[in-house]
Amino acid sequence: MSFENLNIIDPLSQALAKEGYITPTPIQMLAIPHLLKGKDLMGIAQTGTGKTAAFVLPILQRMSEEHKVPIPGVPRVLVLAPTRELAAQIGQSFATYGQFLRFRHTVIFGGVGQWLQVKVLSRGVDILVATPGRLLDLMNQGYIKLKGVEFFVLDEIDRMLDMGFINDVRKIVSALPLRRQSLFFAATMSPQTGEIAGRLLTDPVRVEAVSQASTPECIEHRVFFVDQNNKHPLLLGLLKQQDMKRVLVFTRTKHRADKVALMLTKNRINADAIHGNKSQNQRTKAMNNFKSGRLQVLVATDIAARGIDVDDISHVINYDLPNEPESYVHRIGRTGRAGANGIAYSFCAADERGILRSIERLTQMKIDVTAHQYHSNQAKNAVAVAAEPVPNKSRISPRSSRPKSSYELGLRKSYPVRRG
């Protein structure tokens, strides 16, 4: 099947041809026909499968059916994204696919001054891509009104829950007109995600490009059992001994990301870290250096990595295994994109052994063990309490003996919401 079979209009077809896109991906083939008919939709697709184009193309096509003069601060399209990087990526997609159409778009997010964003909004935009926090701030100041929104997209709703944005999302949805087309996309579907989507969508179509727990077949998975204090030398040895041209390393915390990046830099490996404590300028600079090849390694936390759109990442290394097994699917989806081959390495210490078992259950895949000089039998054979991470005491409420789940935190009205 080609894009022509999807009845894409000429201006969009020209843009696709110019960018070298001929054949739609599975999520695009499944979603675009329903969206062109005006249906609400819940789409499940992994990162790197073309889900952004799956909603950008039909939205642009439906907008072109009725040209309207942009009204200052009143967009026709609203796209919510959990992070700045993902918002910027989506904005670029609207620019790329809409290059032969005359629609105005802008992206707003926190971490930078608002005056330039307000200036663009005052001129009128058709399409607004935003993070929830900054959008609410500008709405409260009267710079944005959502009364004219015809198309509403919530991208990566699963991450929205994880990041505690659900209350912000509900406030934003309450300001939208009832008559609208709503599109929700996620890489994984949990019962909580489905419940929220069910409340905010009207008679939606559900499409799923792949099994939500599956991982791309073109990715090679390997696990290295290693003690925590040997992760540094193991990472350094891999980077120096193997042909790793562009590597994305995941850590569980911002502090760990900085430590890993600094260690690599001291050992003459071009590396930088990207996480929520970095300024937007620092994050943008690091991303540009990574894309251009000036950086061999980008060290990231899960949240900061949302929106990283680099097609030729050769390796993803899980320096720390993620607390939630679903995040493993998100992480390794950064390599092996667009049908290319990729490699995912995971470092597993004793206190991460239980997480590894959860990942293997979710993906229904036994990850191959790689022998190496720092191999730890203690990590490989850890069970029960020894196989579980030590709780972070700073996250435990004085009223509770256990940390709250991301879902519980996201739905509690008293939860201090992070601003985008």
C-alpha cells in the first residue's frame, strides 16, 4: 500500500514525496482512514513507528477542507505532549508535512521565557503544540482560549499519567468545546490509561499496530549481570571496544545521568546528559550535538528522552533498568527505527533482578545473557528481597509505609503537578 491508497491530498503527497516517504507504516494505515472520517481514536504504537504522521497528516487534510483566518490566541488544533522535546518534534512534523499548505503553527513549553511564545500567539496560529503546564499558565493569563479547538491530540497518555499531568489534562479538557475530534496515542496500554481515555473520548476507534508488550524484531537484546560499582568500567569498556557510533544511555535519576556523562567525558568520550534539571538551551544544545554526531553518547532519564527523534542510534544501553517494565519498551524503541537494526544492552545489578524478570514477563522474551569480565553471579541469581530496589525514602509519604504508584500520584488532587 502507498499513501495514494489512503486518499491523501496533493499538497501532503508532495511533502511526503519530498521527504522520501512512499509506504505508510502499520499505525498510519490503521489510523488515517478513521481519522479522515472524523472518528475519535485511541492508537497504540511504539516509538519510531510513525505515529506522529498518523495524526498530523489527517488533521492537516481535514483542516484544508475549510480555510479560516487564524484568530489570535484561538487555535483550531491543540496537541498536548508530556515533554518539551516531544512537543518540538511534533511541531517540526507539522512544518514538514504541511510545507505546501498555508497553516501557522507554534510550540509552547516551560523552561524558557514566555514573551516570544505570547508574541507568536498574538498573531494567530492554526495549530498549537504544548506541554500542559505552560499551556495552563498562558490560559490563566488570558493569552490562549480553547473555544475554537476542532482537533485535540493527547500524545503519549501513558507518560502523562507517569508524570502526574492528569489533573492538568482534565482542566484543559474542561475548557475544550464538546464538538471536537479527539485522538489519544500511547506506546503501551494499562488499565489506568484505558480508563482515562474512555472518559475523554467519544465512541472511539481503537487501533493497535503491534502488541503493546512486544519489541521490534530488528533489535538485538542483551543483558549484563554486574554489581553496581562495576557499571562504570563496564560501560567504558563497551564504548571503547565496540563500534558504537551513536549511543543513548538511560539512567534512573538525573544525578546518575550527570555522573555517567562526567565519567565518560573524563575518559575522552564525547558525552553529555539531558534531564529535567537542565535548562532548555542546554537540552537543545545537547540534542543538536547528538544528532550531528559531535556527541557519541547522550545520557538521559526516561522523561527527558521523550521526543528524541534520531533514526541512526546504534545502541541503547540501560545503565539502570527502569522501575516500570513498560518503560523498557519505550527505551529500546529509540534504536532499530524505520526497519534498521539496533542493539539494546541492559546492565542488571542484584537489586534490579526482579525488574528484569518483570520485563521478560511483559515482553514474553528471554533476554540473552552476555559474559564479560565484570560478571556478577550474585546479580544473576538474586531472588526475593535481594532482587528488589531499595525504596527511595524521600518519596515515601509520612502517612504511608510504601511509595505511591505513578498512577496514584497522578490522580491525587493534592499531588504537586510538574509544570511543562
